[in-house]
Amino acid sequence: MSEQKSISRREFIKSTSITTAIVGMPTVIPSGVISMPGRIAPNDRIIYAHIGVGGMGASHVVPDAAALCDVDSKRLAEIAKNVKGTPMLCKDYREILDRKDIDAVTIGTPDHWHAIMTVHACQAGKDVYSEKPTCRTIQEGQAMINAAQHNKRIVQIGAQGRSKKSHRAVCQYIRNGQIGKVNHVEVWHENNWTGGWGTETTPPENLDWDMWIGPARWRPYNTDYAPFNFRWVMDFGGGFIRDRGNHVLSIVMWAMNSDHTGPVSVEATGDPQKEGLWDTPVTMDVKWEFKNPDWTLTWSQPGPKHTFPGSDEALPWGAQYYGDRGTLIQSGGDGYGDTEKKALEYEPPADGYHPYLDPSPVEDATERHRENWRRCIRTREKTIMPIETGHRVITLAVIANISYLLGRKLNWHPVHERFIADEEANRMIAQPYRAPYHF
Amino acid sequence: MNLNEYLIRIQSPDAGIRYSAWKSAWSQKSDAVAPLAKLASSPDKGIAKAANAALPILAHHSARPGAYEEAESMASELLKIAESSDYPMLIRAQSLNLIGCISPAQLVPRIAKLLATDELREEARMAIERIPGNPSTHALKAGLRSTPESFHKNLQQSLHNRSLTPLTAGVKNAR
């Protein structure tokens, strides 16, 4: 952010008669922070805009948002009712990025938009909160990292499990060796959804279908693609492994101290539905192998559905950690879920590992995650779930889906981020974008 | 299972038999491409789904490490589908997507001819973008001289994208 921009912001605030007690995001402002390029002065209000305002995207909308963007005009008008004043409404996110007064954007679109919007937002000097999954391809994740680092932007990926106390307790318990050396983590999840054929028809007038597809390969509109059900289409969503997998695998990678690395192999199999529109596998089994230290991660749909000790309630999704001195169960991985009492009550020694948790007093993990982003916008510190980590986590799901599609085990180089000795797999590291969309 | 038997199974009225057939598409050769592409636009949605799902399994299996001749043969058959107006546009586009995944660089000049067509220019560009090697770069650059000016930014996008990730040699060139 330039000096010029800070002045513009103050002028903007004055012009809208908002002087003190600004309604918006009450954040703790570190003393000594002054307005300078790339930083927001303590007395300046952060100006937010929201791209994609359905589903989780709607939950991010602040009451004084400057602009809202959605390809569904009906939804856009509906959400705009929750915003004070007259926010700019648009269906093309680039109009928001052109606004110099906007500091930060949330991205709550379908998955195939996350990467390119994040890259463009960073290039436009905006800080970004982008929903999970981080991205669809390895190249997208790399481009997001480059854009954030080169433009010195604060990026938070919406894997809010990292802001949840019970998931932090899992990380703390495992990282402090309470079950010994962990050699296997077993993740389970309910099956992907099944459905019918939907109806291939003209898109509703309120939906700009071509813009909805954006950089993905074009296909005709079907009532069973949007909203929400894009998750069950490989080109758009990639199934639960990329959706909630981004949550549960995030906690596993955190607990296993593996945010900086990745597996050396992946093998995925699955069974898609025999009839119907969607093409993600309904059931799926994945095995990733890690080296130095050696451990194995598995994903099973539907999997064994573990229960907490003393309970007979089957947990719909989660992870079980197997160590040489015990086990630990984590349920979920997002803003909900829990873990065993022994982990919740565990206090590490002073010189033990104490995972960071944003000090925001709010209990809700999703709100704490957003608070962490807002705090980091002001302090310019790394968020709890920065793009570098988001990329590493989603790499697990991305390469699993490639292995599933290719029908073979793949060897992965976690440093070079390339498949070893498999030309075709390496071509799938990137996916060509439909014009005019490019990084 | 020979091709005729296979095609009977993938058109079975029993969804389970069709499913079993599509999952075992890897056992077929490139001569299965054309009949499967025909079935992929069947008015029977179940049969169309089975054939549509079988084609990628067939294609990806052909491009497994060490099976370079199979990949070339498969890509060539898929290209015939993309080139033929006998097939619906979505099937031709899907063929080009698979071609981008498995084709050796040697086929790029043939793929590049589709850059001259109004209906598949964009899909051909995306397929070429994915194929490593100089022939792809040359084809994209040559397209700047042979395609409408309105398409040039698309070609420049592909040339830019190819510079983002270091692409390895093509399937054939990697031998």
C-alpha cells in the first residue's frame, strides 16, 4: 500500500462521514504501527470487499463492506441487504481489484477460481482470505505463493481448524511425543455424494454461467453443478478429499510437523457412481508415504468411523494417530470437531512445543481464523494458515486425485514438486486455463 | 476380451456390467477409441457415461511410463475424433483434453491445424500448451500468424503459461 493510498483511505472515510467508532472489524492494534507502504495505520479502517458471497463466502461479509461480487445477481442482491450503505455490486472480480481504496478481499467462490483470484488480488495489492481448498493444481499453488511473496501480501487460507483449540490440542499432544513416534495416521471420511443426471438447460437469468466456469474447461450448464454440487465434479471440486480433506489433512500435517514437506509417493483408488452426472469417486482409498521421518498417511472413504473412548457414537470424519506408545483420535478438522480428553487436558512443559493460537477472545474457530487474518493485515506477520502451508496441505489431495485419474501409484519429489519418471503425471501439475484467464 | 465383446458389455442394460467394462478399459487398445467416442454421445445416458468414462482410462493407461508407442497410437486415434465433424463438439473437445495429457510432440503439427478452426481453436490451444517440447512452442508462435487477431492473446497466454513451470521433455522425447 502506498502513502498515496493511505491518504486516499482517510479521505474516503471522511467522505463517508465515518470518523470515530468505525463499525467494522474491531482489531487489536499493535502500538508503534504506523502507516507506510504495505501497512495500514492503526487509525485507518481496513476496507474489505467480498468475491463470491454464497455458502462460506457469505459468512465473511462484513457489515460495512465496500464491494460485493458474485456471478449470481440474485444472490448478490440478497447478500447486499446485509451491508450498510451502497456497496459496489459487480459480477466481475476485476472491478473490485481495480478499486484502489480496497485493502483486503475474501474469496468464497467455487474452487476453480481460488487460485487465479488470489494471484490477481495479490498483484493488485490486496490482502486475501481465500476459502479452502487452496487450489486445484500444483502450478496454481506455486503461483499463489509467488504472488503473495512478490507482492508482500497477507494471505490466509480458510482452513480454520488451525484456529480451533481442540485441533491445536491434537497438534500439541502429538508434537510433544505423548503417543511416541507416530508411524501411521489414518484419515476417514464419509463417501462423496451421489446424484442423478440433473437437467441440462439454459442457465437461469440471474447466473452468468460463462463467468461461473471462468478458467475451467467449458461445459453446458446443468442444474446439478451449481450451487454447491460442483464438489462432485473433478474439473471443479475434486470431491471431499480436496474439500474437507483440506481441513483434516491440515491438522495432520500440523501435528506431524510436515508443513514444509510432502510425501514421496501416493497411490489412490476409488469407485465412481455407475449412473448420474458427477464423476468424483464415491469411495476412495489413498496411501501417501513420507520419508525422514518415515510414516504413512491413509485416507479412507467411508473408512472405519472411529469413536472416542467410552463413546459408541461413530465419528463421521477425522483422523486417528498411531504412535509406538499410544493412539489419539481427532474428529473433524474444520471449525468443528474435537479430540480426546487426554489431549485437551495436556499441558506441555515450558520448554515443550506450544502451537500458536491467535489470542483473539472469540471462541468460534472460524471467527478466530478471520481475526488472525485481520491482525496480520495490520502487523504484516504470517497468518496461522499462510499460502505456503495451504499449498503443502492441498498438494496431498491434488496428487491423490491425479493418481486416481491415472490409475497408478506415483512417486513424488516434495522438494522439486514433480512426479518422478512419469511424464503424463507431470503434465497434470498444471491445467491450461480457458482464455482470457491467466496468472 | 476382444473389442466386440467389450463394446457389447459397455452397452449393457445392466449398469453394473457397463461399470465393470468402463473400469477395465485399460485392457483395450487404440482401436477402441472411435467406437467409444461414438457411444459417448449415445442418447442413453448410462451408456454415454460409461463410454465417456472409459476413454480417459484407456488414454491414461496408454501413457504409463514405458508405454510410449501406445501413447502415440492412442493420441493419434483421439486426434481423428477431434478432427472429425461426425462427432459432437463436447466429445471432440474431450479428445483434445486427453491429447494434451498423452500426446508426443510429433503430433503437434496435426493438432495445430485445429487452431485454424473456429469451433475447436481454443481447445487445440489448451492441448498444445500442455505438450512439452519445441514443436508446441513453434506451433503456438506460428498461430500468431495464422489465426484471427482476436485469438492472439489466447496464444500469448499459452506461451506465457509454458514459461511458468519447467516442462519436461515430451513423452516420445523422454525415451
